[in-house]
Amino acid sequence: MTQPVMLANKQAVALAQALGLVPVFATARIYTGPVRAIKLERVFGITSFELG
């Protein structure tokens, strides 16, 4: 298991806490190929599109 992106980005966590945001639901990252490198310092949130 890997650390959630939000928790790996300390600035994003501080911003969310300062705004009084709290987790509402969780998502899972699923890959069909190699995991691509991302710059976590540029990620401040994750969106999810769910059908069903």
C-alpha cells in the first residue's frame, strides 16, 4: 500500500486543515501499466468520477 497523495504533500495537508476540510470518502488508484512518476508537491487534491 502506498501513502495517499494528500498526506505526502505537507502543504496540501496544511491548506486542507486551515480550511477546516475533512475526508468524506476514499478512492483507489488503479494502473494498467507502469506507475508514472508524479510531482507530489504539485498535487493538492484528487477528483473521482464514479458510475453506478
